[in-house]
Amino acid sequence: MEVFELVFKAWLWPGLSAVLAVVVTFVIYRLALVLVRHFSESRAVPRLFLDAAARALGVVVCLLALTGSLKAAPDDLPWLAGIQQVTTLLLILALTWAAVRLTSAIGDVIVVLNPALEGQWKRARKVETQTRFLVRALNILIVIIGLGAALMTFESVQHMGASLLASAGVGGLILGFAARPVLSNLLAGMQIALTQPFRIDDVLHVQGEWCWVEEVTATYVVLRVWDLRRLVVPLQWFIENPFQNWSRNSSDLLGTVFVWVDYTMPVEPLRQEFNRLLGESNLWDGKLATVQVTDTSDQAMQVRFLMSASSSSNNWDLRCAVREGLVTFIQEHYPAQLPRLRARLVENG
């Protein structure tokens, strides 16, 4: 008990001064934060960085005040070295946190500076996708450096430096083999960021699914399927497997409708009805409308109706509407020309 009483008496005034310094620093920081937010626009670039790292910067400022107070304390205080080491460790972690928040805000800032205006959506999505990849890679690098700096605050780790360097070759091989899936995805992410096979909001056809690129992380891509399911695909998969990008250069698409009819069905009325359906639809972009007989069998012929639309969603809705309209037209005006099964009756005897 006497030891604790001595420690308490020794730390009474230095501890109170340290707590007071932290509280005053925190109050000043909060007041400055309120003033900056009051006199700045919410979408301004400095404001975006500040909002993203406000909490982390507050912790950094308070730890700096605490570190300064401890340095001003008498050197003969008990447990001073251990407390200073813990404070330094926390400061390094807080700086790493703040750096990660600031770099993460770079993506939001670039998105704000490059809005997806009409006629510029392709460039905006390209910049956003590249930024997301590079920011995540930079965050991983910052975290690795921060953890390394935090470990170097321990003397035992510093003394192990020579041994670690000596065994770095073998350790690097073991670590590289163990982390091969993660590293391959990171390298795939860098390759995708540079080559741009797809971008945020691109329409893809992946593994038989019609989907949109919703989110891109450092190791995987989240695809939003048309029925609102989410398909999570590793980045390495996009490097090793083929996939369809329906909006890489433009979102325009061609759509087809196939109808089987009897040989006695005239094609010209179908062509006229097809053009009428397209003319009345606001989904058709007016670029292409073609009717062709593309196949025949021993029972019927196949007529293909080819049309264009400005996007994959419009293309799908237009195809469904045209198919329904053509079937209704044949049912009402040419019911006898629907596909039929022909047979020959042969009398015996």
C-alpha cells in the first residue's frame, strides 16, 4: 500500500496537468471543428477530407497533448517510461487511422470533382474505378507501415531486426506462399485499375447472370444481379476468365425476338406490325429495325426481329413488349398461320 501511495502522490500533479491538457486540447479542437464546418461548404474538397478524418484527427491531437505533458513531467516519475511507450504506440496507431481515413477520402473527392454528367459518364466511371483500386492499395500499404512502426516501439523487436533480416528470404517465401490468394487478388486489382476491363455501374454478363458492377474492393467485386441478388467475385477471376461487358464503350445494345410461324404466313404484315410497335414505344432508340427469316424446319419457319435500344434494361423491356405484340397480332389476324403439325392420312386396302 505504501508503494501505491507514493506512486499516487508522485503522479498527482503531473497526472492532473496531463488530463487538463488533453481536455483543453479536445475542447479547442471541437470548437475549431464546429467553426470550420459552419463557415465551409459541405461539398468543398477540404471539408470532405476533414469530415472523413475528424475523429481520427481528434484522437491524434489529444495524444499529442498527452505526449507533450509527459515529456514535461519529471524524469524520476515511476512507470513514466512504460506510459510514454504506450502513448507513443497509441499515437502511431492513431496517425495510421487518420492517414487511412484521409486516403479513403481521396476517392470521394475525385468522384465529386468528376461528376457523371451527361456525355461524360464513361470518363467519370473510369476515374472512379481507378481511384477506388489505388486508394485501397494505398490503405493497405499505410496499415503495413503503421503496424511496422508500432512494433518498432518495442525494444525486443528492435533487437530482433538483424535476425529478421537474415531470415527475410525464407520468411518471405513462406509468407508469399501463404498469402498467394490475397496477393494475386491485389495484383489483379492493380491490373484491372490500369487496363479498365470494367468500371463502376458497367453492365456485365458473368457466369450466366445479367448484373451491374456495384462495388469494387481490393480483393473482390460485388455485382448486383437484375433480381437484386449480389454476386461476389474475386478479382483474380476476371483476369483468368472471359466475361461480357455490355457497356464498355457505350450502353447501346441490339436485341432479338424470334417467332416461329407456318410457311403460309406472309412476312410483310409482320414487318409492318413490328415497325408500328417500335414507333409507338419510347424504349426504341430509332437506330435499327430489321426483320429476316433466319431459319426453317420441316414444319415452320423462324423470323428474327432485330431492334436497338439505349441500354440493357430498355433492351430487355423492348424485346418483351415486341414479342407480346407480335404474338397478339398473329393470334388476332393470322391464327391459321401459327405453327402446325402436318400429317398424311393413308388408307389401307
